[in-house]
Amino acid sequence: MSKTYNTLHAPDLLEGTQAVGALQKNPQRILMIKSHSMGVGDVLRSSAAWRALKDRFGPVELHLLFLSKHPGYATESLIKEHHLLSSAHFLTLRPTSPDEQQVQITSMHALVAQSLQICVDLEIDLIIDFEMHGLRGAWLTWRLQRELSRKHQSVQTLGVAQFWIKRFFYDLCSKSLKAFALDQGLALPMDYSNRDFVVLSALGIQREGRSIELQSSPQAQQSVQRMLDEFHKRRCRTAQGEGRFLLALNIGCGTPDALYKRPQMADLVSAMLALFCVRPFDLLLTGAAFEQEVNQAFIQAFNQAFNQAFNQAFESARQSSGSSKQGPEPTFNCLDCAGQTSLPELSALVGECDLMVSTDSGPYHMAVALKVPTLAWFIKEEVASYHQVAWCKHVVHPSAEEFVVLALSLLEPLA
């Protein structure tokens, strides 16, 4: 093991203080080990740490090794194209879907063999284990260093001393999550993007306000342009559409464990209609294929409220003026894109919009990473899910008036 630990004493190990030491040399190719959740937002929130590593080490190659629960996550296609990564590799802990019965879990021997080949092929010289809990990542990091040493490939290792025994698996350790939060003056649970800076604190790397990042590929942008061609033509034919902004709405949260994150339909319709009356917009609805039903329910409810509001406004104007002449009927341009895009294409779709309104789901984090003005609608306080950036506002159970004020503040640069 590294000589770094010769100066450590038992109290240090128990208190979770940072190991004394430093990297022997700046890395050129880093392997970043991650696991836990393959949700879009969960993986994207690591991009602030990726940017920090780029800023610290210059033209370093970043290679992601993600230990996912099973194959087939849609997130893979998005992350493989991420502009900060040189490559992304997804090793599955189960060879098939967890829905299948009696599926044998992938052995650690197989995970080591696959990971080792990646390290050899890419000539990795630093392995960072970002995972705090459990020993799988720690043990994998330790084994990879031993196997690479036998192949005369020198590699440094870095991990989190979340509990004292983990120190012995790495060359260099950071403090525990709790100690890091105390040092930084952060409350727990903390912003998920900050969690990846726990391990990086051992290198003296801090977040320093970095946002998460995402760029849509030219191929995805071209695909979205083709998909929206007829919609844009319809917008142009709408005389009243001149000057309208383009809003993306993601109701999302269609999986059983996330349904509670959806706002009440009546509240959402009321808020969106109030915004339309002040700043008319054309609308793109996003979501997975299984979220088309809720999107269609919204369209139907909004159209009904929209027509009712128009008729009431006309009747009020008629009574005031004494004229029965009706002006041009307002139009509402809308396109439901749920299930029509891949995740890379969804990023390009969101990037087309002037404002994103979303629940706490993947497209919300994508919009923030794309630096699209974003209004996130929460059902309850979820501080760990907030993004503290100028182009994002968070609101919990808003009134229509509160929703409009926040939306307009995000749209001010467009005025």
C-alpha cells in the first residue's frame, strides 16, 4: 500500500480526517468509477465535477466507468455523447432486466476483468472512485491497481474515507461526506452535484459555483429541426404568433415511484393559462412514450380553459363596447413530443426553447445543464434537487400569480 498511510494514527482514521499526501504526477487519463442511479439527472449532476477536473488538469482525458444495475438504460446514449467525456463504459451488475426471475448477479471477477481491459486499452493513470457507500468500488479500485502493476502500468488511486477501513484501498483519500459538509458549511442532504466534490477535495478541488453541463450534438439538432419543421411553419402562419416565445413543458414523472412529483392538473393548467394571458407562447410537451397520456390530458384541459377564457374576454369586451363584432380568435400552437425523441434528441429539443417548465425529472436537469431558462415545479421542498444558478428558479405548490412572476423573471432577457 502507499507510504501515505504510514503517518496516520488510529484517531485520524476514526475521525475521517484527510490523508496526508498528493498525486505523484498530474494524470493524463482518468477513470471515474460511479454507480448508484442511472437516472438522467443523477448522472448529469456529475458533470460539474468533470468540468472541475478539466479545469485543474488541462487537456486530461476523462473516462466514465458506470456500474449500472442492469442493461438498457436510456441514459447511456446521452452520456456517451457528453462533450466532457472521452469515453463512457457501462458494466452491468445483472446481465438482464431485474424483472426476470433467478438472474445470476455478475461476479466481481467478471467486473474486474472487464474493467481491467478498459484500463489497459485506455492507458489509465488515475482511478477515482466517487462512491462513498459500500466496498464494491473500493475493492474494484484496489484490484485494478494491483493487476495493472503486474502489467507494469502505473496508476494512482483516489477515494472517499466514508468509514475508516476504506482508507486502505486507495493511495489518497478525502474526508467523509459528513466531515466535508461540516467543512464547507453545507447542510445535509446536500445538493447532489456537491457530492462528487467530496472525493475531489483530497486534491484541493472545490466546486466554486460550477454548473452542470450538456451540449446537444449536431446530429441530434438536425433530427429535431426535421421533426419541428411543420410545427414551425404553423407558428409562422399564425399572425398572432409573432413575438411569441417557445415554451417546453415536461410533466413527466410517469414511473410509479415518481407520480407524487406531478402537480395537480388544475393547478398546472391555471398557472400556464395565466402566463399565456400575459406572455403568449407556443408549446412543446416532452416526456417518455408512457407519458403521452398525461400530456394529452393537459392539452385537453388547457384547450378547454383557453377557449373558456377567450369567450369570457369576448363577452366582457362586448358588454363594455356594446359591439357584437368578434375579433380574430386566438390560437394555441402545441406539439406533443413525448416518445418521439431519443435522449440526445431531447436535449436538442429543449435547447430550442426559450423557457423550460418541468417537474423534478430528467428533462429539468437537462435544461439546466443546457443553460435554458428553467422553472422547476416541486410538490415539496427538495433542496438537494435544486440548482443554484441564475437561469433556474424553483417553486413549491405555486399560485398562478407566483408562477407567472417567476416565469417572467426568467424571460426578462427576451423582452
